[in-house]
Amino acid sequence: MRKAKNYKKTLIACYLGFITQAISANFAPLLFLTFKDTYGISFEMIALIPMVFYVTQLLVDLVATKFADIIGYRVCVVVSQAVSAAGLVLLAFLPEVLPDPFVGIMISVVLYAIGSGLIEVLVSPIVEACPFENKAGVMSLLHSFYCWGSVGVILGSTVFFAVFGTSCWKILTLIWALVPLLNTVNFLFCPIERLVDDGEGMGIGQLLRLPLFWLMIVLMICAGASEASMAQWASAFTESALGVSKTIGDLAGPCLFAVFMGLSRVFYGKKSAKLDLTKVMAVCGALCVVCYLLASLSPVPLLGLVGCALCGVSVGIMWPGTISISSQKCPKGGTAMFAFLALAGDLGATVSPAMVGGIADAVGGNLKTGLLFTTVFPLVMILGLVLLVKKYGNRMQP
């Protein structure tokens, strides 16, 4: 008698995969001032670090649409953990070894950004392919681990630096590298199924000719933009609005935002069987509009902070919810669909924060005006969800 496959091991590996992605995305920004003081790197050069990270992710998303199925999920996801660990380990050593420290930092960033991009493309379809009940709830709970990873990185690093000092940042880097290193073993041995059988998945050309697919792309861009605009600017917004230190700003801004985003994903994960996902996302879109208006227009700083925190609640369901709706409406979309959705989400997450900063600069450095512009994304999402219900209802694509 064959032993039943333990898909809980797969789920745990995927949880740790998203925690790895959170480490990759959130740890280096905590070291920007350290890089400047230690290596004499200008802010202009430091600004290239997040840009290169997200552009690399976008390129990986694009490449994965073609090659992930050919190479296979297991090989790709193991590589994602290995290169993430390698990038973090090299971050602790390359800046000291190479003649130009900045080159060492960028090589490391590109490596773990490749890992992060592969995680984003692969983890969701790996879980979708597992025989779980209530997959929308499982997907929401899965994506909450990116939030908990973000909170853990921010809190853990803040405490570490407070106790040991920022001069010990290399030790902490190696500690964080243990997460993907150990998770490589998990992905080597956990059961992994294919999302669709060979020859049954839709090709890229078929997807691109599908109107529903483009509607999902628009929803995903809006989800990424709505989430990243506040996530990227929450610290600066909190510091400027409340006049607090950077440490308090990081804890009260991005950390609080991530906590509320994680809680919303956990809540939906537990209650999803009783809720209509499309309606929940529409309500979240409306709440997101209110939160951005509150943060950008409220004359009371504390209310602005409330808007920042509740924005985490409103955007929490958007990204995993769009993935779940796409899987329900287009079950033969395959890995290519997940890769394009990740690409769209990353595109929104890359462009929107930059637009917020550009608009803020154009009006004399007023960050609130930049954030006010972001209300367009949840508004478009609401319109897209209305169109989805009217045109497609409960129908699936063949």
C-alpha cells in the first residue's frame, strides 16, 4: 500500500518561500544608511538597489512564462531558494572583497532578486496544484506569510541592531540566509504536483487572445500598485506626518501596515468558505479608497496613521484574491498565467511608488498629494470587478 502524500510539507515549504521573499525585499532597505556610511555610497546610487531588485524580478517573471513548465516546478523552486541564500551570503562578503563595494552589493541583490522572482511565479501554482479544499482560503493564508515575514524582518532586525549595533549587520545577513538555505531541503523532498497535465495548459498565445486574461492583468496591476504605494512610502509618510524618528516610523508605518495586511489575509483564509470573494474584493477596494483619502487629506496626523494601517487591511485580499479568481475563471491557464499575473503585480508595485514620489516632488515635496493620486488604482479595481461579474458571472473559460 502506497503511503499518502503529505501536502502539509509542501505548504510549509511554500510558507517559508514567501518568508524568504520578504527577507529579500525588506532587509537591504534597512541597511541603506549603513551602506552609505560604511562604503561612501551616494543616495543616488543606493536608489538603484530597489530598482534593480524589482526590475530583475520583472525579467524573471517574464522568462518564467516560457521556461518554468519545461524545466519543472521542483528544479525551479529549489533554484529559487539556493540563489536567494547565495545572494544573502554574498551580501555579507562581496562588498569587502571587490574593489568597488557597490558592485558587490548589486551582484548580491540580482542573485536574491532572481530567487524572489521565481518564488513569486512558482509558489502560488504549486499550492494551487495541491488537492486542498477551499483553495481561495488556502491561497490567502499562504500570502499572509509574506506579511509575517516582512514584520519579522523589520522587528527582528530592529531588535538585533538595538542590541548588537548596525556594525554587526553581516552576522544578521547570514542568519537571515539560513531560512532559504534550510528551505532548499524542504522543496527537494516535499510532494509537488503539476498544475495542469502536459498538453492541457493554455499557451501564451491563447492567453494573450483571451479578454478575461487582460481583465485579470488590469486587476493585478491595481492590486500591486495599491499595496506597494503605501508599503513603500509608509515609513516616510509616518515620519513626516507624525514627526517621529526613523525607528518609530518603521515600526508605526510599514510594520503596522504589514501586520494589518497579514491579519486580513488570515481572516479571509479562515472565513473564505462563507464569503463571496468578488464582493469581498470590491469592499476592500472601496475601503482602500477611503484609507488613501484619509491618509492624504486628513489634517489630523493620527487619523493619517489610522488610514495607513487600515490600508493594510484593504489591500490584503487583492493580490491573492486576483490569483484565486483567475484560477477559478481560467483553470487551464497554467504556469504562464501565474507568471503573467506575477509580472503584472510587480509592474504595478514598481511603477506606482515611483509615480507617488514623482508627483510629490512636482508639488514641492508634498507626499500626501502623491498618495492621493493612488486612489485611482483601487477605483479601477472596483470597476474591473463590476465588469467581471457582469460579463463573466460564474462562467469558466474552457
